[in-house]
Amino acid sequence: MKIAIGTDHAGFLYKEKIKNILQELGHEVQDFGTHSEEPVDYPLYIRPAALAVAKGQADCGIVLGGSGNGGAMVANRIQGIRCALCWNPETARLARKHNNANMLSLGARMISLKQTIEVLRTWLDTPFDRGRHLRRIQQIDSDDIPQNHRKHPSKKNAPQKAMARPDAAFPQKHDVLIAFRYIKYLEGENTLEFRVDPGLKNPTVIHVPSRKRWDSEMPAWAQDRREEIISRLKAKCSHMPCSWEEY
């Protein structure tokens, strides 16, 4: 995998250790600095790493700082980034398993190097659980909040706008973001995510819901369009040695 990494001066020494570990594991590391313990401003190094992930130039990202808070805040300002601040293997496991975090933030002054490596390995090795968590992940970047969750006391008696048909006026523009352990299909403000098992020696496996699961789990706008969407995904992934498996 391609992994972007960025840090300020507080995380520089940990960054160098992490970079060596990732390279030994066979990953390609994009190092956005900093390159010494000379004091710097962390947004200048964290933001480029996060942008590389958001643009699909890297599969995932790791950022460091003294506490890790600032790095997570900077990264999470960028659309499509889910950066988790983790301080032990359990927080790292849940960040991947439940939140599908595509970036990891570490506080170099908060935990030991040994703990940091344990967190890193857990985060890299844990797959996303999908299921009910997929719906919640999709809601992170969505402005489409269900009506019964909106609170407008002053408009309590205001007439409701008619709901548009789910299949009406689909945006023609679509794109596919290939990222860490998932592929995201984007169509206007609508998104779908598909789990990926990245292969180093073997082909990458892309998991696609069976027709029955698709009809029951996918949002209304994507139902009855399974073959169309999958064909678009395959076209975008044609450069990858991958196999497509239903579940």
C-alpha cells in the first residue's frame, strides 16, 4: 500500500521509526516531513499528508504530534478523511472496525514507542466491519439528515417539502476513490463504500454485496442500479490486479 505520513517536530523521531517499519512490511511511504526536530507548525505537514489520502494518491495516512490532537483536527477538516486519534491497540482496532478510519493520529509524547508500534500494527491489520457501521460512515459526509432527526422548533407547523423520488434527476457526474481497504463510489452527494482486502503478493479482493444484500442494504438511490454502478467501479479499477467477490 501507499501510506502518507506527516508530523511536526514532536513526532519526528517516531515518524522515522514508523517509516522503517512500514517499508520493512512492503509498504510505499510518502514522507511529507518534517525532517528534523527543529520546531515547526504542524498544519504545514499534516495537511499535505491528508490531502494525498483524500485525493487517492495514498491508500491511507499516519500523522504524529506531541498529543496527536492537532494532527487529527487538521486532517479531519478535509472532506473524505476519517482520522482517528489512538493511544492503545483497542482504540486502533475500533477505529478501523467500526469507523473505517483512513488516517491514524499518534501522540509521540503520550505513549511509548513500543505502544506506538502495537497501535500501528493493530490499525493496519484490522478490517472494517461494514454492516450497520457502513450506514453511519456514509452519514459522516452527508447533508441528508432524516427528517425525524431535524430540530426546527420555530418551523414545527411549517408545511413539509415533497420528497423527491429516489431515482429522479441523478447527477451524471460520478467518480471512484480508491483508498485504504475500501473503494468509494461518488455520485453527487451520494456515496457507497466497498470493502477491499489489499493484496501484496496476491490480487486485491474487492467485496461486492450479492443482489439480495444489495437490495436490502443499499440506499434507495442505488437500488436497481447494481450492474451500472459495479461496471463503473470495474472501469475505474481496470489498472489493478483484482478479483471481485460477492458476499
